[in-house]
Amino acid sequence: MPDIDGVTITSQDKVIFPEGGRTKLDLIRYYQAVADGALRGVFGRPMILKRFVHGIEQEAFFQKRAPAKRPAWVEVAELRYRSGRSAEEVVVTDVRQLLWVVNLGCVDLNPHPVRAADLAHPDELRIDLDPVPGVPWGQVVETAQVAREVLADHGLTAWPKTSGSRGFHVYARITPDWPFAQVRQAAEAVAREVERRAPDLATSRWWKEERQGVFVDYNQNAYDRTVASAYSVRPVRDARVSTPLTWDEVPGCRPEEFTIDTVPKRFAALGDPWEDMDLHAGSLAPLLELAESQGPPPERTELPLIEIARAQHKDEALAGLERWKARHQPVVEFLEPADVLVDGMRGRSSVWYRIRVNLQHVPADLRPEQEALEIDYNPWPEDWRPPG
């Protein structure tokens, strides 16, 4: 077994990305090549371990607690949750710790927006732009530009990166002077202002069935939420990377251009566009004033929803949807891409999947009643209930 930067790499030939045959060693070598940038995204932050121990074609499991058997040089911080429980989570501060985490099966890195020195006050505001199905990429990057303008108008410097998936991330460094609730409130104010300025592009609607365009997801700033950090490889077939950009690059960027193969070359040639991020921490006060002026958010609109499936795995849920469609062909003809709601739901240590259908575009006389679920998976063990 090879030793890289003081970490013994196990199962180095295990295929993580079947398309292209990329192995765990390829993943280790990638993070070694972009270590300066990857560390900037996670340094000093407790992180959830999202472990793909059998490669990306099987579901990951989420591990909050640092492994009990770990090297003495692995740092941890104790986080407390609303359930009353606590866990020591891994805190990465150097290359050796970074590669140790990747060797555990972590493909992407998922840190909290706080530093271990102050777990109650985030120093990062995160805007996750999540397009509903059918929205073109150009609309996503247009929305990112609007988010940048809103942040700038309220005294914050915006830092863009691809998400490595369908969406886009806009971050802002903030001084750690506000608790999670106020950071989330400020992010919601950004989302509502983006929607006000660009209603044809974006939405801040909380309820998924009400969304059109690009959802400006502010809830990633809630307590216990994490986002894939800068230079994270994402668990998608072509091994895309969540890549920091300059704003000049944003209009013409294409997410498929940034992969485990291309980003190390880019990093070696151009460096990290986010290198100076820590020098630009700003105040949340102007955004919190904006939030006060906006008043309460719109109330939920009642829409004709039916639930199709709850499944442990996404492919099972989608197979259930196809069976439902086969029985309801006249209904399917009226459905738009955004009418099929596929929700990844957090379970105790993994994600499970729920599928619903919004019948708003289906004539009332053709709308089917709620039926027995195609798959009815119970994600909660009998002896455990979700915190809340």
C-alpha cells in the first residue's frame, strides 16, 4: 500500500468512477494536486464525512462522528445538535488530514460554515442556486450575476464557483458576529431580493412545488447544513469539480469543463481565484436591515400534489414513477418537467428519496386521486425519530 504525504492509501485500485475507470488513487492524486485550494475551502471547519465506500454508483452514508480509531494527528471539534446529542467531527487543517479523509471514501468535502474556534457564529454566507428541471444553464449564471449585485449593494464581496452538479454557488465571507439564525435570515433576504430584481429568472419560494426558474436556496445557511466545498470532486459520472471562478469567467463557463482531469492543470496554471477571500470579510448588518424591510414571506399556495414513492434508493423511486406513468398516460401528457418533484431526504445516516407529482397543469377532470405508494420505504427505525 502506498504512503502519500504520511497517509497509507488503502484499496488504491478501487474504482470510484466507473465511467473512465477512475480509482481511489486517482482521487487522492487529484486532491494532492489542488491541496492549497481545497484546504482553503475546509480549513479549520468541522465536516460531515460523506463516504462512498463502494464507489459513486452506490449510495453514500453520512458519518458525523469521527472514526473512533483514527490517528492522533486527526483534529476534531465537538458539535451539539438540536436532538440533544453531540458528535466529534473531523477538522482538516493540513494535507495529511485532507488525504486521510479522502482515503475513508469521501469523494466531496462537506464542511460546516463555522470554524472550530467558534462553532456558534458562521463566517461564511452560502447561496446555492438550484435550477428546477428544464431550466437552461444560461439562466443559472444570469441568476448568479444578480446575486452578486445584491451582495455588493449590501457591502459583501461575492465569490463564484460551479457546484459540480446542475447548480451554482455564490459565497461571501462575513465576520463571525452573528448566530446561524441571523445568517440564514440574511441569506433569505438575498434570495427574496434576487427574485424581486429578476422574477423571470429566479425564485425564493420555500415550497418546491411553487418554484419556477432558479431556486435561490438560502436554507444551506441553517444550523447543521453543509455544502460541497471549493475543489470538491462531485459524485457524478464524469467526476466534475466544484470549481472557483473569477466573475469574468462566469458568463461563458460550462460545468462539464471542470473535472478531476482538467482542474489540476487549471490550478497549476492560474492558481486559486479565491486565494484572497479571507481578506474580504464583511458585515451582515445591511442584509439584516433589508430583511426587516421585506416583511414576512408569501404564504404557501395550495397545489394539487400527489405522492408517488418513498424509496431507499433513487433508482427504485424513479422506477416507481415510471410504473405510475404507465398507468396514467393521459395525465403524463400534461406534465411539465418541473411538475415531477424528486426530493433527496435526509435520513439518520443516508439520503432516501421521495417522488411527488404536481397536477397543476392537468385538467381537473383528469387528475388522479392519491393512490397507495409505489414504494413505501420507512427511513426511520422503530426505536429512533428524526430530531426536530
